[in-house]
Amino acid sequence: MRWFVSLLVPALAFAAPVPKAKDALPPFATTEGDTLEYEYSTRGKPHAWYTERVTGAEKQKDGSAHVTIRTAVTGGETFSTTFAVSGTVLSTVAKGQDQLTKPSRVLKLPLAVGAKWEELNEKYEVTAEEEVEVPAGKFKAVKVEKTTSEGTWRTWYAPGVGIVKMTATVTETVLELKAFKPGK
């Protein structure tokens, strides 16, 4: 189970500095305390739940923000990941207390339809803006497709929230946002 959650953590709820575009929200949770509850199923059978919580957000001298996300998996396993987010990139910078020697890019920002990039042997493309309905409600979201030699992942990011849905063809897995509670 942790392997799947580990694949998701870099793409889940992240806080961000104030966006450059007037009144635009980044496709991530933006406030300390934001809490997202997820359920994922494989081949139509639900089998795991977990919660993501923004536990810290610190503005950096370069204008980016370092954001710590705490993940609690059903069964008691917990771990933290720290991300750096700017107007152009979202990167993992630490796992637990261990700082990475080199940041690992998760997303190229902003997420605009038609944007494409490659990371290692993975190809990414922002393919659509669309409304997505999940147990937590209806969200206007941006759809990002990641293609590898193993299959395709489709992820929908909602402004100010983060991932609301993800599907993986390789494992027939679906992740859905069950609840979102804004922080204060």
C-alpha cells in the first residue's frame, strides 16, 4: 500500500506562495491546516484511506514556499514530505527529516492546457479543464496526463485544493477526494 501512497504524495495537497496572476489560486491547498481525505480502490474495490494535512508553510528568500505535508495511512503509518513551490515548479525537497541533495521536480507550473514536459522517462501533458464530481463535491479542475512505458495516469487538480481524482490504467486504480477541510 505504501508504494501507491508514495507515488501520490508528491502530487497531493501542497501549499504555495501567493500566485502571480490576479486572484488566481494555485492547484494546491494553500493554508496550514488544510486537510484532505482520500480513498482509493483497485478494480472497483475500495481498499485504503488516508489523510493529507498541511502542517507547515514557510516563505523562502527566493519567493518560493517550503510546505510540509503529513500523510496518515489507514492502519497507523505516517510520514512527512516537504515541497518547494514557486510560480514555475513544484519540487520535493525533503522526505521526513532527510533533505534531498537535489530537488525532484513533481510538476511544471502553471498548469495550462497544452503544456507539456518530460521528467526522466515520463511524459506529462495538461490536456483539459473540466468539472469533476467526487464524494467531496464538484470541482473545476485541470487534468494532467502522465505517460510511461507502464501505462497512463490521469490526475485532476482543483485550484486551492489539490488532487481531487486520479486514475491509473496500469493498476486499474482510482483515487478520489472524500473530504476537504480548509485550514485557518
